[in-house]
Amino acid sequence: MIFKAFKEKSNQKHINRLLNSRNVKFNNKKIESVGVVLNLKEFSDFESIRAFCKDLGVLPPRTKIITFVEDNKITDKLWDTYFSPKDFGWNGAIKNIDLQTFVDTEFDALICFYREHSIEQDLITAASKANFKIGISNENLKLYDFVIDVNSSQFQLFKIELKKYLTVLNKLK
């Protein structure tokens, strides 16, 4: 139990280092690839996410969804990549190859559709090399470039608002 607290503290320090060293640069590049981080406890309608990305003009091969699960026993019904607390070591080390590939991919947009924060989800968001990070929680504003403050149960409202703002920012094709 004590080691878990120390591990969380070391990972939080790593997150803070990543956020402090991040250079935010806004570009006018259109969104052609999207990464999505979900929490299975909050939202599990993957098809709605895929349909929304397609509606934004991002083709399915350019969309990648990863899901946070607290317990690996419920992953048998997941088709996409998932991650759990067991996939992380000390100082932000990622033990899952698929997860490391996701973090290293330079998505045009990263949608973090979760409100319930965990060290693991925040670590993925902070470490991601995505150009434009979008979140739904204003709990830690350093994690995101753009926040739409809605609940995870308000996906329809999120879709409408995000599409409206991406149009204003000239990010859609």
C-alpha cells in the first residue's frame, strides 16, 4: 500500500514535468487524425465515437480509441486497446507497447472524454504527442488546449459544441 502511494507520487511528478516542459503551438492544420481516451466506467459507446469522428471528416483508419479500465477482468468485451494501472511503472514508465505507440503518435487532435481523473489517464494525456488536446473537465487546465465543460453523459451536447468550435477555429476540412 505504501509502495502504491510512492508510485502515484512519482507518476504525478512525471506528469507535472511533462506539463511544465510542453510547448503549446497553435497551427492551422486541419484535423486528419484523432486519438480518443475513454474511461470505461463513464462511457462505453465506441460506435458513437467512431461515427462522430467520421462526421468530423476523419476516416476510421486515422481514428484510434484507447480505454481505461480499473480491473483487467472486464476487458473481454473490449475490441480496442485498453490500459489499466498495471500498465504503468515508476516515473511515468509505460509497460504496454500498444499504449506507448498511442502516446508516440502525433494525432492532429486528442479527445479526452472522461471527467473522473486518475493518474494513469492524466499521464497518457500529458505524454501524448498530439497537436491539439481536447478535454471535458476543467479540473486540470494544463492538460488540455481546449475544454468543453460537460458531463460524460452529455455526449450529444459535446458533439455539437466541439464541431461548432472546430469550425470556428478552422480545424475541419
